[in-house]
Amino acid sequence: MTTVSDTKIAQQVNLFNKFKQVADSHSDRIAFKADGGKGKSYTYGDVRNYIEQLAGFLSADKYAHITEIGLLSENRPEWGITYFAISALGKTVVPIDANLKENEIDYIFKHSNIKLLFTSVRFESFIHDTYEDVEIVSFNEASPNYWVNKLSDSVRIQESRAKLDDVAVLIYTSGTTGDPKAVELTHGNLIANLDAIQRAFEFKENDVKLSVLPLHHTFEATCGFLTPLMNGCCVVYARSLKSKEIVEDIKNNNITIMIGVPLLFEKMYHAIMRKIDTAPTSKRILFKSLYRTSKFGWNVGSKIGQKLFKSLRSKGGLSTIRMFVSGGAAIPPHISEFYNLIGIDFYQGYGMTECAPVVTANRPDDIKFGSCGIALDNVEVKIDKPNEQGVGEILVQGPNVTPGYRNKPEETKKLIRNGWLYTGDLGKLEKGHLVITGRKKNLIVSAAGKNIYPEQIEEKLLQSNLIMESVIFGRPKEGKQGEDICAIIVPDLEQFAQEYQINPEKPELQKIKEVLDREVKKANSEMADFKRINSYEVQLEELEKTSTKKVKRFVYK
């Protein structure tokens, strides 16, 4: 057997070498479980072994000219093994969203010049028929291109020489504006973020993390894949995004940590509240009394909700959960407050793909509802040109910041100026805590020149248990200055069925509209006149979203 270590060199700091240190000391511990814990499991020793063999296969001379390698698959343990094997060679992983349309996949193939692709059975035929010059390695055991058949003990990569400034991953943005950009993240960017996250939070070796978000997204890749693996934890891949199966996966695997986007946690919150609302009067009164007590305790620095709601968490299948982390979009403060008050540490953070991605996060001893927490210890945040309320564009500086966009020098110049990354997000700092007010491009300007942040109005609407989701946008006034504030509102049909006996299968739109009129009127009464909703439409199906569950606002403008 030959190895990369033919000559003695000082070990490079990179993703694989960092992981290898963890794997060596946890070789018998389970690293991955597939299919909600019912599928194949891999120990840390297994994972390291497969990475070394797969990297050995990829080090063959015929792949020397290939620098970018595609990874197109649903969440699974083999995704992570492939990620490490590619990056160990100093090559670049190109993770592709498994929910993209064929023309969107084609754009990525051409832009990154993919000639070698790791993929699942779902895409194998399409890739084979469409791209004659692309070699396929399949995760499908029945395929002649099955990845395990490519492995050999004859060549192993036992030590990676990838450098900190090598591009580890090329990530295509989700395209909420319709224009995906390829973000370069180096080994140095990712390691800087991983190290800072590790210093900010306590991870335990017996932690079990449930992976529900798509791995191609930086939030899940860094926080839900790399972070637990660098701390010797176990990652269980959820069977689906169905709430019932997620709760079952949590219970069956003693999950302690779950990372998600606001929509996931909002749906879980509504499901819990529906059960409480239908409970006997005595139990509803007890819940409200305990909740007030927990809130009082929280305000004086005591997390007594962990004891008060032990039974509630157990009945809800959440007894083992100690940490929920939300990112990707803002979450209404009453949702994060709820989880913390019933005894689950709930952390909201802020980040973006271009920052690998975490910038700020609430801390275990410093949680502020409605804020995204304080900056990581190796990241600087400042507000550019703040107005009288202290709101301005959020700028970021640190070793986690991307070198730029692939093949888009002008876009990179707009993104990074004088060493600062211009996020395009608006916010303010309150005692070090970052409070997001919205995106610059979503800003609505009133006839009097006042700034209106759609996200704040959406947050107000979501305080109603009858509203599942909403999107706010501005529409130019005919023949006048300024914009009217318009809304698309998606009702929670299950809640309507419970409170107003509306059949979710055949909903009465007029009756729903009558109820929502009252909810909109109530929201308007609690906001300044210039922020009030002028008109709205009801949409019964969910808002159109990216695969990371961000609303495609451009669709509704």
C-alpha cells in the first residue's frame, strides 16, 4: 500500500487533518446514522477509512486536471465522506441542491465545469443521458458505478496537504433574487468559523444531532455536519421534513441538538399550541400559570422552565432535546421565547453563505429574544451609516469571510470594500446584540420618505395563531409618491378548523377572509400609521420558497 506520506512534512491545518484527530480518538463511536437511525451506521473509524480510500481513488492521474467535483444527492452519510475525500486532495467540492430543476443544474455544471459527479440513484439516469463527458460515481448499491467498488487499499491518502487558502467548497446561492452566485469558501474560512462556534457553545461527546436541512446549504454543512463531527458527536439523518417523522426520529435516537429554519420551528410551535388549546380547561389554566412563572424566573435569571415543563416536553417527544438552533431567516421573538420558557435552550443566530456562515449568535448565558446575539470572537460587526434609530447596513470582517464570487470580479468588488463585507442586510446593535430589521432590497419607502421594513410587519402578523405565514411587499401608488403596503397571507387551516369548524379540504374562502380582516385590523392597530397594511390577498398553499425555506420574495412583488 502506498500513502501520501512518502516524504516527511509538517502536518497542514485543513479540514481532513482536523477531522482525523477527532476520528483517531473516537474510532469506535458512531459518527453517522442514515434514515432516521433505521439505516446504515458508520463509526468514526469507518468514516476515516472510507475517506482515505476514496481520496486515494480520486488521486489517480486521470483526475489530476479536475479541480471541481460535483456532489448531487439527498442528505446521507456518504455525502459527508465524499466531501472530506474531495477537500482532502485540495480539490473543490461543488454541492448541488437536490431540489433544483434541470436547467438550474445545467447552469451549475457549465459554470463550474463539472466532469466528475457523485450522485444518488434519483439523478443517475438524467446525468448519464444529458452529460456524456461527465463521469458518474453513484451512491446506489445496484449501480455499476457504485462508490464502494471504486475503493482500493492500494492507495490511501492518510494526510492531506490542502492549504488554508485552498478553496474547499464552491456554493451556489439559493437565488431568492433569481441570480445564483458561486461563493468560494476556503479551508481557512471554514476552520475559523468552526473554531469560533466551538468556543461559543458547549458540545458534548454524547450529543446526538438530527440533520433535517439540506447539506448543500452552508448553514447545515457548517453547523449540522462539520461542527458535530469535529466534536465527536453523532449525526442522524432525518427521514423527511414531516413533523410527525421528525418527532419520531428525535424520540427514537435520543436527539439532543437540532438545527432548523424558522418555518420548521414555527410549525412545531403551532402543533404544540393546538394540543394545548384543545386540552381540558384545568390543563390550559395550569399551562398559562406555569408559563407566567417560567417567564418571571427567566427575567430574574433562572431557567426554571426546564423543571416546570419536563412533563410537557416528554409528552411532545422532546424530552432529550437540550438545544434548538435557528438560522437562515428571522424568527418571531415569541417563538424563541416559547421554546426557552418551556425549558429548551433556543438560539437564534445570523450569518450568510459568504461568511461560512455564522457571524453572530445568542449564547447559553446571554439569550435576548428578538436579537441574533453577539458576534463570534474572531468576527467584527459594525453598522454602516446608521440613521437616527441606529439602523444601517451590517458590515462584517473576519477570517471567515469569502475571498469572493467565482468568475464575478465586479460582484466581488461590490461585496467586499476596504476589507469589510457588505451584507445587504439592515440592522442595529443593542448592547452588542445584533437586531436585524430587514434586507436593503426589501425596504419599502412611504410617501413621507419613512423606511418600512417588511420583516417587522410579517413578524406582527405571525403573532396570530391563525396565520401560518405571510409576505409583505410595496406596490407603487398610482400617480402618487410612495408605496402601498401589500400582503399575501397564508392561513393556518388546521387552526381555522379547530376554532371556526372550517373544513381544511374544502375551505370557505369568504369566511376565512372575514376572520383575517379582523387579524389584519388588529395588527394595524398595533403599528404606526405609515406601517399599516393597505391590502392583502389570501393564499391557501404555502408561499413559494427556496430549498432552504426562504420565501422567494421576487415572485410576489
